[in-house]
Amino acid sequence: MSVFEHPEFDAHEHVAFYSDPVTGLKAIIAIHNTNLGPSLGGCRMWPYLNSSEALTDVLRLSKGMTYKAAMANLQQGGGKAVIIGDPRKQKNEAFMQAMGRFVESLSGKYITAEDSGITVDDLKAVATQTSHVAGTFAQYNALGEAPTGNPAPSTAYGVFVGLKQTVKHVLGSDLKGVKVAIQGMGHVGFRLAKQLHAEGAELYVADIFPEGLARAQEELGATVVAPEEILTLAVDVIAPCAMGSSINDESLPDIRAKIIAGAANNQLAREELGSVLHQKGIVYAPDYVINVGGIIDIYHQKQNDSSDTAMREHIAKIGDTLCEIYERAEAENTATNLVANRIAEERFAK
Ligand code: NAD
């Protein structure tokens, strides 16, 4: 298994492999870039088929974190950890403590947090061995809810600010009467809907489960639409807040909205679809720029001198970043996702 020749290797600063024979832990930490500060990124536990698959994931995800941190104006770099194994079968306190010793061995160049398969309790076990952990307790909340450590309220607030700014930029209006179709009424989608409703947007919502839909219908007067129709509606904005790759070769030709602005990660099935959207005159808010509120949240929860207001103000900067992207994309006649990548690279370059 090669590292330097790996297709996902992109001048990563440090890739570390760790095994603990006592607990059976096998993990990899990749630090992509620390020019802006120590690397931050979640720890994912997944039953990878082999270490090669885990390496691919950690190289790709850690690079993505460098771009996200740069776009969030954080003095932080990008890193990620992956644990090879089934989180339902192999995890216990000693196992996570071994992970803590691995994190500690990197002397703070990597700060770990939650990701798939890892809970706050797991992180608490990690934190017995290292102080380089984020997300074990919460003291602030962007939407005035009780702080629980769930970053979804901050993500939803960031998507709301970004969507509002995009509407202003593209349509020259506020949100009153603007038609927004939201795909996914989960933790982020519902909170986004609530904020949009408060500013007079007309909502269309879809989900594959009924709970969130019923709330949106009853509390926000949203129109419920079938999942296969939500992206095809004649609305102003579509907000993908479900799974990745919702903008793909099949769905894209049917999109009639002028704006795509939502929380889901990896919305474009392929990067090149950003250029197709640009040619069609559809303004796409790059996913890793508009959905970065959760990372800003994790960052602020670790500061002893922050506040709910400071966190909200930081998240609200997503609007300015998006405007910078749109203006450059127009001036250079190019896709917004490509401009976003370039701005991030400028920010984290030495
Ligand atoms: P969630 O699981 O709470 O909500 C997702 C919702 O989408 C669920 O209700 C699910 O039933 C629904 N869904 C799945 N497939 C669908 C389909 N085909 N059509 C319609 N609905 C469908 O997740 P979340 O925390 O709300 O996150 C939403 C998205 O935003 C995810 O892609 C996530 O990776 C991304 N994201 C979330 C955060 C965060 O802080 N939670 C941060 C950054 C990015």
C-alpha cells in the first residue's frame, strides 16, 4: 500500500498509522495542512474492508477539512482520523483511550472531534489521555436552544445566512415570498425551514420519513412534496439537506430553480457538474462553504472567552465569503465550486 503515490495524497504533512495489540485498535491519522493552525477534524469509525480503503478515506477527508477551515476563517488546518472496525462491536473505553494516546502522540498538531461511529462518550474516553479533543461539552448555541454539543443548529444557522445572502445577490430581494424547496427534514433541514418561515419564505419539503414533514406542515405551513419531485419544482431555491450527490447527471437537467443552497456534504456527484450549473445560469453555493457552521461551532465551544453572539457573528461571515465567491465567479466566468477551491488554497497557502 503506497502513501506518497496514492491518488488521494496531496502533499499531506503527516500520515500516521497506529495499532494497539491490547485493545485491537487500528487507526490512521492524516494531517493535510497546518499553515493556518493545528489541524482539526473528526474521528470516523467504519468497518473498512482493508487498510487501503481506510487510507483513501482519511487522505480525502483530511484535505477537505483544510479547505473547510480556510473558508470558515479559522486559524486551523485540516486533519482527520479513521479507526478500522465496526463501531457497534469493537468499541469500549480502553479502545478509545488507546485512540487518545494516538492523538496525544502527535503533540497537538491534530485535534480530534466526532464523526460517524463516534459519540461524545467515546470522545470523553479519548480526553482522558489527551487534551487535543473538541466537542466533549457545549456552552454556546447559535439558535438559542439549550447547548447539547449537536452542531446542527449552527450548521442550520450558517445555511440560512448563506441562502439569504445568495437570494439577495441573485434575486435582489429579501426572503419574503421566495419559494424554497428543502430536500430532507432532519436536524438541519427542519431548523433551516423554521428560520426561512420566520422571514416569510414559501416552503416545499420532502423526506423519506414522515416525522419532520408533519412538523413542517403543521408548524410552518410547508407544502409536502414527494422525494422524487422536490428538486424539479419551479421554485427560486433548492436546498439539499439530505444525502450527498443529489445534484447528478439524472437530476440536474430537471432543476428549474435559480439557486442551489443547502447543507448536504458533497452535493455535486462530480466536480464538473459545477460548470454545468454555471452554464445553465444556476447559482450554486458550494457545500463546504455554506455548511461550515458546525465546524465554527466546535471551534467556539473550545474557547473559554467566546459567547453565543460571537459564534453567531463568526458563522454569519459565511454570507460574505459566498458573495466573494459569486463576484469572482462572475468576473472570471467560471463555476462557483472552482472559485471556492481557489480562494481556500489562497488562504491556506504559505
Ligand atoms: P439528518 O440525518 O438529521 O437529516 C437528513 C434527512 O434527510 C433525514 O430526515 C432523512 O430521512 C432525509 N433523507 C434521506 N434521503 C432522502 C431523500 N432521498 N429525499 C428526501 N429526504 C431524504 O442529517 P442532518 O444532520 O440534518 O444533515 C443533513 C445533511 O447535511 C447531511 O448530508 C449532512 O452530512 C450535512 N451536514 C450536516 C451537518 C450537521 O451539523 N448536522 C454539518 C455539515 C453537513
